[in-house]
Amino acid sequence: MARRRLRNNFLKWLEQVKALRRVEHIGKKVGWFTETRGVTSKVDCFQSWRLYIKRYKLAKKFLTRSAASIDKQLANEGFSIWK
């Protein structure tokens, strides 16, 4: 009987812990949604997206230019060997 009571009490305690964790998790989600839907977070999101696009374009331009210069260099080396 003592083991059964102990197990039952433990299971009750476990249910209470799960309920508290669930409430805490839901509270965190609600806080996150209100923060992300706020005006400042939208502005921050758009600003970070603009910065990402700007960096992406600069990186693409840099890679294109460096690839073109490497192609020119290889072509010049080929012509110098061919001469």
C-alpha cells in the first residue's frame, strides 16, 4: 500500500509539473508573438532583411568581379604561353 500511495502521489506531482510547464510554455509563446507583432520588431525585421539583401548584392558583385578577373588572368597566361 505504501508503494502504491507513493506512486500515486508521484504521478499527481508529475501531472502538476507538466501543467505548470505547459502554462510557462504558452506564456513564452504568447510573449514571443506579441513581441514579433509589435511595431518595433517589424521595423527591426525589415531593417535586417534590407541589410541582408545589401550584403548579398555586394557579395555577388564581388564574386562576379573576382571571377572575371581570374578569367582574364588565365586567358592572358594562356596567350603568353601560346606566343
